[in-house]
Amino acid sequence: MGIFLVGSQRDEVYQYLLVDIGAVADLTTLIRGGELHLARRLRVRFEEDMRLLDQIGWEPRGRKEVYAITLASDEIRGIFRRLLGRALQLIDEPGAKSAPVLKQAASVAEIASIVLNELPGGTRRPVS
């Protein structure tokens, strides 16, 4: 089963993935600190991010109107659950955040919710 993102959704997800990928430096710290289980989990997260980038493109701005994500449903579900969780965590955590950061987190949370609802076992929203 495939999931489709329109260009603006793709660009929001892309920007959010870049933030997640930026944590790659943590991998070295975890390995040196002996936290190998956490390091492996981080590696899996990066691999998922890379596979999603392969699907939606690596360029900063998308050039297509629609992007198909053809990964396995379970993989799409895992990636977008993680994106949703991180977005909600950012929104809910105390501390001053800029309006653009909150707007982007809210947008990614909405996109992730839509994707999760479109997957098998999700609750498909009626088309308006």
C-alpha cells in the first residue's frame, strides 16, 4: 500500500527529518559512553529517516505535486508514529519556543496523523 504526500506536506516532513538527522552526533557519544542499545536504536531511526528521504527526495524543496511513499505499511507506521510523538513532545514540553517552531511541529503532527489514519487499520477520514 502506498501513501501520498502533496508537495507542501512533503516539505514539512523533509524539514522535520533534517532536525532528526542532526542528532547523528549523539551516536558517537552513546557508543563511547557504552550505551550501545541506545546507539543501535538511534541508528535504526536514522536508517528510517534515510529510507523516507529516498522516497520523498533529498532536495530542500520538492519539485513534484505528489510524492508516493511505497515503503511497507509497518515501516511507514513506525516512522510517522515517531514523527507524531516527537512533534507532540515539542508542543507539550515547557519552555519558550518560537511561533515558527510550534507551527511546524503542529503541521507535522497533523500530517503524521493523516498518514497514520490512511494506513491499514487506521481510521480513514472522509473526504471533504
